[in-house]
Amino acid sequence: MNWLAFSLITVTLWGVGQVLIKKGLSNISSFWSIVVSGTINALVLIPFSLLSGAEFTITPLFFFVIFTIAFLNMLFFYAIEK
């Protein structure tokens, strides 16, 4: 049941964070907001995942998934910019 509380907190903070990003970074382009948020996410998530024992194996599917996620992320910021 603990997972439900964590997932609800995550979804709430994620949604609030997107609104704050849109308002706080309104003077810069969508590209730079993606670069800033992606860098912060990488600096936070990669060390925690490595410390918890995650293994990263690089396959061609891995690159396809990463580029698809990056494209959808850019599309999201483009959509909320309009």
C-alpha cells in the first residue's frame, strides 16, 4: 500500500512541476526548458538508480526508446507553449 502513496505524491508533484516550469521558464524557448529539466533529472535519477543496483545494458531498442521518449517530451513542451 506504500507504493500507492508514493505514486500519488509523484503524480501530484509532477503535474505541479510542469505548471511551475511553464510559468518560471516562460522567457526562454521550449528547447532550453527541456535541456534544463533533462539535465536536472539526469543528475538526480542516475546516481539513485546506480546506487540501488540498476544495470544499464545498451541495445538498439534502448536507443529507440530513448529517442521516442525524448521526442514525446519535446512534443509535450511544444504543446503547452502554444
